[in-house]
Amino acid sequence: MMNHIEVMTQAVHTLRSRGDQYGPVEASFDRISKIASLILNMEVTPREVAAILHAVKLSRMSNDPGNPDHYIDGINYMSFMAQFSTPQNVPAPNVEGEIASLARQSVETSQEYTGAGGNS
């Protein structure tokens, strides 16, 4: 097993190597989040993608705790989460849109209960 310095050193090496192979992390996680958003029919942020990938590594550790790749990749996913949590990387909430959506749902629910809605 590697010591903590070796794990961190390998994590940096892995970051550089994967960056060369897959391109900038911001672009990659932005693309992943857009694909996941389409698949799930809900917004998924780059930070959430990193959290999910970190969860995968935590799960794999339970079956194979001696594999250093789980720890190395986990460290890197945590660093991405931190990067994507900075104010310039966190999308501003769409408060007006959320309020409008809640209001529409409330009206639709009210119409269902009262039988109103133009079909009575």
C-alpha cells in the first residue's frame, strides 16, 4: 500500500495525465452534466457529477479496499467538487422560475380539486 505522500503525488500525476487525455476538467464535467441532465430530465451540475463519481469510488472501496486507484480518484473527485463549489462555478438559483413553477402547480392542483379547468 502507498503512503499518504505517494497517494497525493499519484493523484496529481493522474490529474495531469487525464487532463492530457480528456481535456480541461471544466469542459469535461460541463459536458457530462449536460448529458446527465438530458438522461435524467433534471438539471445536474458539474459539482453533482463529481459527487456521484466520488460515491462510485466509495462504493468500490468497500469491495476492494486495497486498490489505491479508488483513493486516488476519490481525492481528485473531491478536488473537483471543491473547485465547482466556488461562487463563480455555482449557478445562481432561478428563484423567479421556481416560484412561477410552484404557483402553476398550485393552480393546477386547485383546478383538479374544484373541477375547474374549462371542462366542466
